[in-house]
Amino acid sequence: MNNNIVRFLVIFFLGPLGSFIINHTSLKPAGWRSRTWAYLIWGTITCGLYIFVACICNLFFDPNKPKNIGYFKA
């Protein structure tokens, strides 16, 4: 299975905990880190909308782009 799909599913079902899991497994994209605190804080402020948008963006994650929603360069 494509890692982008796996990351989408992990974030979609586990939210900030999924982001933490991604950062500590082989699902972490080389050179990038998932924004665990952003998932927690913005997810709470936006009633989950940030998590929903960011998890969908995992489907289109491209390590060659300068920015990816839900991630920052490590």
C-alpha cells in the first residue's frame, strides 16, 4: 500500500496520536516531520476541520515540494 494512503488513514482515524506514530515509524517521510502539535491545537480550535484537511493532503504529499500541509522540513 502507498505510504501516502497509510498516512491518510492513520491521521484520519487517530488524529494527533496518528501524527505522533508517523514521526516514530518508517511512515515518516525522509526529511519531513508531521506537525503533531498543530494537529492537536488546530484540530481542537477548528473542531477537527484542520485534521480533516491535513489528512486529505497526505494523499498528495510530495517530498519535492517546499511546503506540505501537516508537515515541516526536519
